[in-house]
Amino acid sequence: MRTIASISIAAALVLGACSFEVANPGPIPDDVLNDPGSWPALVRGVQYNLSRAVSIDAYYGAVAAKEYSTSGRIIATKLPLAFGQLKMNDMAGGAGTWTWSHGARWQAENGVERLRAVLGDGFAANKFAGQLLMYAALTNRVLGENMCEAVIDGGPAQPHTVHLTRAEAYASEGIDVATAANDPATANAARAVRASVRLYLGNFAEAATDAAAVPSGFVLNAPFDEQVRNLVVESNDLAIGGTFRAHSVWRTFFENYYRTTGDPRAAWDSMTSPATVRFGEFTNILWDFQQKYTAYGSAIRLASGREMRLVEAEVALRNNDITTAMTLINGIRTTVIDRFNDQPLQPWTASTLPEAWDALKRERSIELWLEARTMGDLRRWIADGTYPAMFTISDENNVANRVRLCLPITLAERQTNPNLSPNSNDPTNPIFDGSIAAW
């Protein structure tokens, strides 16, 4: 861009031009977006908003899920001081999670209705319609799993599951449209989203059916390429650890787990030189920084066939089928190569239902680490009564000492939405015991 600008200025001087005034063409007229040539950009815009949303949702959700611990610069990063906590005063003014997540949802849903109006009967087999339907489902899943409540386009506060029922409806239509448009990748993505939300909503048989139809090798990522990196400030908030050394794997389940298994899905590293960076900005908190994302351009996974095998395993456990569940769990686990010994990971073993649940939840938390999924899993397992099997509860996995397992409505939304009050309902973890996690 600088080179082009320099050439343009030089050319103008040579030609004796005396004005460098540029006319701003103003906003693009709305009807331009009805042109099929604009539809790839509509989809790309949703991807941009969704990438930013998932990045920041994962950043904050990891606190409550204890996927990392706070180790520095809480003012700059808006991370909470207390280990594992996510309080209203930490989140209410931080509009990033709310703004980007709802921006992606609105853009996808608006795109769906725009194409529906423009295409008429042709909507049912249009590739871009299928993609926008899938992203409408996916953005609602992200909101439903992570937000405390649902607020749709300035409406009242509703249960967070409203987003999940919307996701299911969009995904169902998306599967049909993408299939008719001969777009199997989008159809698989929509089916994976629907399996996830059906699991969350308790539609277990339907979730297993959807999951079984998605190949294990399928992956849908939130892109963070160099172009997105240049557009998004700080791009991937979880990349490398950054200048502030604000989060660390220290004192989490993943610290010792990676040290003893070499599982690359839970990789972290540390620095010994200079000595000052062995610690976070907080005194005496070791800075063990995650290595799942090693660059600002690292993609965050949104849906996968590997997750689908774990969906099937969870449904099997709900049917008391330990053998099938453990086969599915270890079928995922043993495909991973230990970084330390260059061998497949050892399978989990279980002879009782609680042991099998423990293996399922442990494996799911490892597979989906730092992907904005685990906080939602903890909330749904508490809601359906299966939480106590989580990791054979130990201090670092105790959820009862966490005040919140969701991201609350932001202060900006409360102040500008006439259907809300600044003192609106403040959903908390239903098993919160009033204690605060110690370091």
C-alpha cells in the first residue's frame, strides 16, 4: 500500500497536479449486497466477526474453566485477579465478547434473510445460502454455550438455551440447502453444529445420529491468516502469551498432564532466560504459556469429526454402554502421538460408569482445550447432574468455588437496551459455595 501510494504521489507531481484531495464514496448502498457478486464478501464478513468472537470468548471462558490461570496485567487484559473467577465487575464493561459474538450472529442471520428474499425458490439450493445458514447456526451455538443469557436484537433477556434452539433450526435448514447445493463441507459443518447443540439440549439420540454422519477427519476452523491478522487488533488473543504474560498453565490440570503425557493437544512451554520471564507479571506465579496456538495466525477450531466421536461416546454413556463409549474415546486418544516418546498416547481404562464418565470428560476437555467449549460443558454437566464425575474432583477441577460459568450481559447492552435494567438478573453457578479458589 505504501509503495502504491508513493508511486501515485510521484506521478501526480510529475504531471503537475496541485491537489491530493480524495473523495470518500461513503457507505456501500444496501442493495449492492443483493448482487451475487457480493455474497462471498458477506460470508467472509461473518467469518471475520466469528473469528474475533471465538478468540475473545475462549480467552475469558478459559478463566472460569480453569484452562489457564491469571498470571499478570489484569488491568490491560481485563482478566480477573482471583484464580478461576469470572465476576460481573470483570466482564460487565468488556464489550468484546458480546459485540463480536452478536455481530457475527446478526450478520449471518441477516445474510440468510437477504438471500432468501433475493433468490426466492433458488434459495433452497444456493451454496452461499447454505454457508450463511451454517454460520447462523454456529454463531448461535457459540453464544448459547458461552453467554449467561440470550438477548436477540435489543429484546429482553431470555434463557441462554434460546440460542441453541435457534442454532438447531438454522443447522437443519443449512444441511438441506448445502446438500442440495452439492457443498458437502458445509453440510458436514452444519451437521456437526446440530449434533453439539442437540447434545446440550438433551436430544441425545438425535445428537448421536448427527455425529455418526460426520467423518472423523472433518475440521472447520476460525481463520486467522495474515490478512485477518492485519485487520484484527491483537488477532488471536490466546497466541503465544504475549508481552503481558497474563495467563499461565501453572496450577491447572494441564500443567502436570502435559508434563507426564507429552500430549500435543495440551502443550505448554516455559522460559528460563532471562530469569524475570520465568514468572508472570504477578510475583512468584510461574509463566507456563500454552503452545496450542503458537502464532497470531494460528486457527481456532470450531467443529470437528473428532468432537463428534466424543458426542457419540457421551450418548453411549448416557445409555450405560461403557464398552462402546471407551472404544470411541480411545479411538480418538490413541491417534495422538506423544511429543516426548513419539508413541501413541496410552488409552484410558474404565470398568465402572463413573470411571468411564471421568475418562470422557477428561478427554473432551483435552481435545477442546482453549476452543471456547469447556466452560459451556461444565455448565451443562452441572445442569444435568453429571458434574460429580468430572476428573475425580480435585482442587484444580473444583467448579463449586467458581462464581460464574458463563459470560454476562455487558454494561453497554444493559444501558442501551430499553428491555434491560443496569441491575438485570445476574446468573451465577448454581453450585457456587461462596468460596474463592486459592493459588
